[in-house]
Amino acid sequence: MNRRTRLQAGRSVAARPFVPRPRTARRRAAALFVLLVGVLTIASALSEWVGSYGTRTPYPDALYYTGFGLARRSGNDAAALEAARTRAKSDLISKIRVQVRSTITSREGLSTTDAPVVATVVSESIASLDIENVGFDVEKNMRNLYVLARVAKSDLASFYRRRLDAVVARVVELHEQAKRYESDGDGAAALTVYARLSTELEEAYRIVGILDTVVRGTMEAAPFPVAVGDRRLTERDFSAMGVDAAGALERLRFGRSRDIEAAMSLMLVQLADQEVPRGSFRVGNLTFADSDYSSAFGAYAAEAIGTTLARRYGGGGVDLAVRGSYRIEGERIVLRLIVQNPSGKIVGSSTLRFPVDSLAPDIELRPRNFEQALVDRREIVAGAVIDGGISVEVWTNKGRNADRLVFVEGETIEFYFRVNQPCYLMLTYILATGEKVLLDESFYIGQDKVNLVVRYPTQFEPVPPFGVERLLVTAYEEKPPAPDVVVRTIEGVDYPVFRSMRAVYSTTRGIRPKARSNPDREMRVGEAALVMTTVAPREHRD
């Protein structure tokens, strides 16, 4: 868009220069000197973690997670302190979240393979957890208030260990109770208990995924085995109970539904059995298999589930998030859903099964470039920078990854950013075809925009070929080195394209360049990624 600079018309009045009297000038100079000394004294008294934006702290990375936050002082220090604490804790949690996602993705798959929803939910749900024993260091100068959040990894491991022990104990009790009801022929009572057991199993799977990451590098024991009374449950024992519960639910109630509407009717019964409270449901687009992206069907199913919940189970003041994934098993589609309250606790779960051929034939079930997208995800996530010194967030006009973004041809895509310090953003877009296009070499966000929402000035729209696409954001403290790109023609347009994924991250992973302002240290960096699925309108799909 062209912009014009408009000069205001009017007379120009030459102002006479003010020449202070010598005594006034000396007084002003003395006052300025005192003020400058005061500022320098305050600045020199600040800890190193303030000047380094939380990258150099007195808390070793091997033993602690830390997070940095700042807020502008504007006459209300209490409000500024609360804002800085919130940002510092959010930064701390985001580092745990990145590490959890990296750990899960780098593995061939969770051994608890009967719970496919875990891989896509565990790294998201941690963002809403209330973590215990978080400490805060606070410092300030005349302009800003700074907070460093910290939590010992050993405390975090103990916190999740206690949660896992309590959940597993409930799982064992519910499993034994359900088996007794079933053997006594009381199918209705057995169903109610199996439904509650299913929810506790999902909560346990989530904690296992987090704990398996957190205990790395600490002296804490691995998640399994878990002692329950005289028994020591292995992960295999635990998975067997999950398989048993899923089979019992299908056998006793959740049989072969004729279509998705019939399956959702059974879902409502199961949520009632689990005593899920009525409330306002936010349903994210369902992801395909163990991936972190959705599809045309994932968006369709989410809309159908959300409509059903609002019409027949909505009402009340509780905000509930519904997340899930789906698989294609032979001629059936299997959906796994979980319901979480605002604190992140799983309060309900459901499994929906129905025939593939009950759906309209023009609803795409799989992303078109699924296999290539899995390869890209492994390369992006497995070696992600956990703490490079810059915290960067990215989302779209439709939300974030947790919403499993789907954009239809003709819709507008806008990108938004938020960073915790001045930096340059390099933007790379991975097309459905696999090309890694450089959108912007160095989009600058200055000090005046720190901690504020910044909209990228260019809008985009989905065009063929459709499928899973990603925006990669790499942040640099100083202007980044020239990227290694070549010009390629894609759909008749010339684009600067990276040669490989390694080239995209060559300056943020592994050996990084020194900061030009201080050659004795590495440049502060940060990373973020956004996943979306682009699709054609249903009437135009081949």
C-alpha cells in the first residue's frame, strides 16, 4: 500500500533562540550532572540478569527453569509488577513447553500409543497449569520494572510426581471397581466408572509426558514404576488398563455409530457420566493422528462438536476447552477428545467412532502433504532453541497453534508478534510443496513496541497447492547475517528460497555468531513456529 506524507499548510514562524544567563546555565548543568550520576548509579546497581534480559542469571540452567519479564513504570508500580510477573512466568512456562514438545517429537512415539491425543495436547496444556514453588526476583530503575521467575527442576519434578502418584492410585481403584461391576452384570454402573477411568487415564498420560521431560537432568526417578499399595505398576501395566477401558466402553456402549451425529449423541452421554460441568465450550480444530496440524475434516468435526455441545450441553459459567485428534482405522474414523477446565486439568474425555463412508465425499480427511509435513515438523521441533535469550510469540487473525488453524482459499491471513526486547525477526514460510520461502530478512521491532502486539504490515491469502504450511520466526538481538537463499520460480513468481531446513536455522542452532556490540558473547536469539492448514472451498475440491 502506498503511503503519502502530508505537510501541514501554514506560516512558518522562526523562533528566537533562548540564551540562558550564565548563572542559570550553571545551575542547569549542575542539576543535569546530578541526574546523570543518579541514573548511572541506579543502572550500575542492577543485576546482570536485567541487562542480559534474563539470559545470564545466578540460577544454573541444569537445575532451574527461568523466565524474564519487564513492564513500563507509569505511576502504578503494583500494576507494573503484576504485569512483569505474569510475563516472566509465561516466559518460564514457554521454555518448559518447548522442551516437552521437542522431547515428544524426537521420540518415535509415546509407549502409551492407545492415547494418541497426548502428543498434541501435552505441550499445549502445560501453558495453563498452575506450577508450584515459582520464585520471583524483582528490580527496577526509573523507567522499567524487571522480574526474573525461577523454579527448581527438582521441585517441578516432585510436584508432577505427586500428581502422577495420586492419579495412578485413582486409576487403579476405578479400574478394579469397574471390573467388579461388569462381572456382577451391572453394565450401567460399570459404564459410569469406565467413563471416569477414561478421564483419569488421559490426565495421567499428560502428566507422564511432562514428567518424562522435566526429570531429565535432575536426580528424580523416571515416571514409572509407580507404587500403589503393594503393587508396582509399570508403564506396560498402565497402558493395559487404558486398552481395557477403551474396549469396555466400546463393548458396553460405544459401538458402531452410523454417522458422526450418532457418535456425538453418545459423547454427550459419556460426558454426563463423567460429571463434566455445563459451560461454555471452546473446541479447537482436531489434529490428524499424532501430528500438530489439522485438516478440512478436523475443522468440520470441531464445528459439528462445538454446535452439539452448545445446543445440548452448554450453559453455565465454566469455560471449558475441548481438544482432540483423529485417526483412520480401516473403514472407521476414531476421534479422541479431552475437556479441560481453565486450570488445565482434564475433567472429561470421549471416544467417537463412525464409518468413513458416512461423510460427504468432498471432505478431505488427510492433509495433502502429510508425510512431508511430518518430516518438516521433526526437523523444526526436535532441535528447537529452548532458551536463546529472546522470547517471541506469533499468532494469526484466527488464533494460535492450540486452535489448530485452518484457512480456506479466499480468506485473509494476518500475522501478529510479541517480543520481550528489541529485535529483528527473520520470517520464513514453508509452503505445502516443501519450499522454504524467505518472507522478510529483518523485520524490526523497537523498544517502543516491546511487550506489545505488533501486526505484520503485509496480508496473505491461501493459494494452491494446499496442505500443511508453517511460518518460522527467528529473532535476533542485532541485524542477522545475510541468509543463504537462492531464487526459484514458484507458480510463476520468483521467491528467495532457503536451500534446506538447516540453512534456515544455521544462525540460531549450534554455533551462533558473536554479537557485534559485544564480541565476548553470543548474540541473543529466539524462535517460534506457527502451523496452519490451507484448504480449497469444498465446492472446488477435486
